[in-house]
Amino acid sequence: MNEKKYFVHESSYIDQPCRIGEETKIWHFSHIMKNSIIGQRCNIGQNVVISSGVKIGNNVKIQNNVSVYTGVVCEDDVFLGPSCVFTNVINPRSFIERKDEYKETTVKKGASIGANATIVCGYDIGKYAFIGAGTVITKDVPDYALLVGNPGRVIGYVCECGDTLQKIDNEYKCNSCDKKYIIINENLVPKE
């Protein structure tokens, strides 16, 4: 007997073939399309669409009303807030098929995207970056960066724990977990 080791609500659709990891939960009215890969311990909220070829890592949380389109990769521990939006074509027209022009978007390990944010395709969101609610992403996002606005702009940095970092001299410190970071070659990295 081939018993699945994940949960799917009876109102959701799972197209085959696809891969869904153990302990993943897929809630009401969601649609997982063929050839998608979803890791272990993910939580897929209500009314979510995972398109063909999408790759979702382990422990990813996708809140309600999110469509993750072909070309998107979410690494481990990513958070996608309610109704955030991905795109996969720069210049869509209903009367022109552009499936061969899909652009990739990678959301790197630990990044969080707030509710109603829009991610224009073809850009990467760095590790542990935090995209504020309603932000529009139109360029690559550095690791640990905190972005808000339209277009999104860096207003600071966040710790792996999610709290805003405080700049003290030439380093950044988290007041919650005491982790420290420094900038090397214009990139924020954990201090050894």
C-alpha cells in the first residue's frame, strides 16, 4: 500500500506527476500543478496555486491567496505572506504566448515576503531578506536587507531571527539574539 505522508484537504487538486515531502499540509481550494516539487514540513494555505516546474524547499510557509508561477524557486525556510504576487513574464499580452520567455525568480533561504508584495520576475531575493507588506520588487535584493515601498528600497537590515539590526560603528548587531554582522564587499554577512 502506497500511503501518502502529507495532508491534502479534500477541496484541493494535486496534478501528477509532482513531488510533495513528508509532513507537508495543503489546505482548502489549492492547486498543485504537475512537475512541481514541494519539500518537507511545508504549509500551503488556502487558495494557493503552485504552477508547473516550481520548486519549493523544506519548511516553507505559503499563506492564503498566493500564486507561485513557473520560474519561481523558493529555498528552505521561506515565508510568503498573504496575497503576495509573483510574475514570470516582463511584457505580457493576452494574445501573444510567451511561455519560452519566462524569467526565473529565486527566493533564497530564510527570506520573508510580506502581505500584498509584488515580485517582478527575473530578480533574486537574498538570504534572510525581509520584504515589507505592499512592497514592489524591481531589482535583486541583498542578503538580510529590509525593503519597503514602490519601488522597494533598502531601509536597513534584519537578523536571521527577523529583528531589525542596529548599526554600531562598522558592524550591525541584533538586540534580540546578540548576533553580529559586518559588511564585506558590499554584502552583509554574519560576523565570525
